[in-house]
Amino acid sequence: MLSQVAQDRSPVHFRMHQFLARENEKPEAMLHLQEGWACRYRLLPDGRRQITGLYLPGDYCDPQWALGGLPSQPIVAITNVRALQLPCRASHAGLDGHNGFGQALSDVIERQANWLVTLGRKTAMERVAHLLVELFERMRKAGLAYGQQCAMPLTQIEIADMTGLTPVHVNRTLQSMRAKGLVELQSKWLRIPELQALREVGALTPQEAAA
């Protein structure tokens, strides 16, 4: 099993802003994040950045590496990261027989499809609400949510880079959400008083809301 392979390996550590992978460089191993957050991104020629993937504790970084090929975009640590290394060849060999890894790859594809809709059609309020619900649900699935709250180390600039908004627009949107009692953000912690209300604001589908 892939989890047994990963558990046999010593953890590796990355500092905040350190690259976990560089564009078009073959990764030595796939990473199974134990602690910390990382992101994948694309830079435009004028320096604008779009974050295209977010990796939280429990995630494989990047599960698509098990299918071969090189990283098409760099991945950088948002916080300090601790991860277990899993050889890509072992990942590929065990892909069909490991339900947990297969589910991880399926989740990545589903999130990418959801964010394509979000960036293409949703309002600023819907985009930010969708992101916060997704983060909370993923942290809860990893056993890292505590009641109605979880860690949320993203800056407003990083939220802007994920949602296709400006930092000023994100700031105004978060202020509006706070005023409506939808979210509380303090000291890099997110608290959602009423999760269903935030799901509705984020225009999540019934399938997404049930995740």
C-alpha cells in the first residue's frame, strides 16, 4: 500500500516560500503533506499570479506526478511544510490498487472543475465564500478542524491570487462577510458560525454542499 511506503520514509521539511517543485524539473518524489500548506501557481509576463492549486495537510503533492511527466507549474510553500516522500514509480505502480490515492486524484480533478466554474461565473462574494467553505471542509476531512474553526494562514493577497480578484476587492468582501456574521478571521484562524449559510452564499451545488 502507498501509505506503508510513505510511512517508511523520513520526512522532509520546506521553509515558507521554498520551492517544493520547479516548472519542468523532474521531481525526485511525490510528497504527502503532514503539516503546512503549499500552492501551485502560474505567473503572467507582467508578474500577475494565479494560484491554480492548494495543498493542505493530508494531500499528495502532486498526485498527477504518478501519471508521469514533469511539473508544468512551480509549487511553493505558503507556510513551513513537513512531508513524507513517496517515489513516483511506487505511486504509479500502486495507483490502481490504492483507494485513498485514487480518491486523492479524483478530488483534484473535481476541485479544478469547480474552480473553473467559480472563476468564470461567480461573483466576488461567491468566490471567496466558496474558497473558505472548501478550505474548512478539507481541513475537517483531515481531522484538523475544531468545532467551527480551523487554521487559515492565507493572506489577502493569496486569496486574491486564488479567486482572480484584487487584494482591495478581497478586503472589502471579507469586511462585508464579517459584518453579516458569515465568517470570523483572527490570528490566522477561520471560524464559520453557520456553515450552511456560507455554502448558500458561495452558490455551492447540493453535491458540493454535501462534501
